[in-house]
Amino acid sequence: MSEGDGIDGGSSRPAWGWAAVSPWRRGFRAIDRQLRTDPTLKAAGVTIRSWSGEPGDTGPPSVAMCPWIRLTPKARVGSGDWESEGWQRADLTIAIETAVAGTHCDPLMDLWWAIVLALFPPPETPRHAEAGRVRTEAIAPPLRFPAPSGHVVTCWGFEPGRLRLTTPAIEPIVTTGRAAMLMGRGELTLTLCVATP
């Protein structure tokens, strides 16, 4: 993915002439960026696909690409809550496919753990502050809305504490072909605060 001026690693301009970049795109690309810039995943040579217009987006992984991750945004019916005329909560589910070479399941589980640590770095690590910034500032401009307590709450996009790894990708799926690979499928769900002016 080419470097650019947006948090998604590409252009921050909207596609197809729309008036604004969607909150779903910003949320999805924020997660994509966090994984792509993680030092552990980079050092391991992990191939990351995320439907960014690259030729390999649609194809299956090969042993040469392993370890391999593909992120796919998904909609889930009934996953949002309309809070008022001004804003709503909306879940964005990201399917996470993984692949490792061979038939030993330990690397598959370790790859999922590397994804977890990339998204939730321990507090004592330099990546912790960056991860928090990505989760809280992925969507601009910030939303300001009244809370039940009467206070005005400012939300920067992700609802605090609502980034959830709902299904670990640790169930081995054996692929057929000349070389054996194990694949896993998991899910990440993040709750977005979406302005509806």
C-alpha cells in the first residue's frame, strides 16, 4: 500500500467523488495501519492483504507469502444503535484470515497472539500510546454529544473500550496443494461513533 496523507496509509480524499471519507473506511484502515506498522509483524515478514487494490488481494495465500494475514470489512445486520438524530453507534466487523506454512498449529496460534499484541500492546511498551491514538482518533472530526449524566462527551471515532477480538483465528484449516499450509479465520469487531447530521 502506498504511503499518503491519510491515517489509512493512502489518500485521505474520498473515493468516487463522495463528499466525505466514511467512518467505516477510516476505522478499517486504522486497524490495517496498526498491523502493518507493528514491529513484530514486520520483522516476521508477514504478508498483509486488505483489499487496497493490489493484485494479490483476491487470491489465496501461498507458502511463499506465509505468514499471511488478510483483513476484510464485513457488515452485520442489526449491529448498530441509533442514539439520537445526531449520532449512532455502529459495529464494524473485520474478518481476519491467517495462514502459516506446514501443519504445525503452534505458529498459527502464535500469529494470532502477535495480532492481539499489535492491537493491544502492553502498557509498558512504546506502541501502547500509538495504539490508543489510532483507536481514539481514527475518525475526524470528533463528535460531541450529551451523555445520560448531562455532561457533553467528546468521542474521536472508536467508542472507548469497544475494540473486541470476538473470534480467535486458531482453528487449523488444512489447504490442499503442493505444499501444506494451515489457515485460520477470526473476527475483530469495533464500535464506531457515527455522526448523522
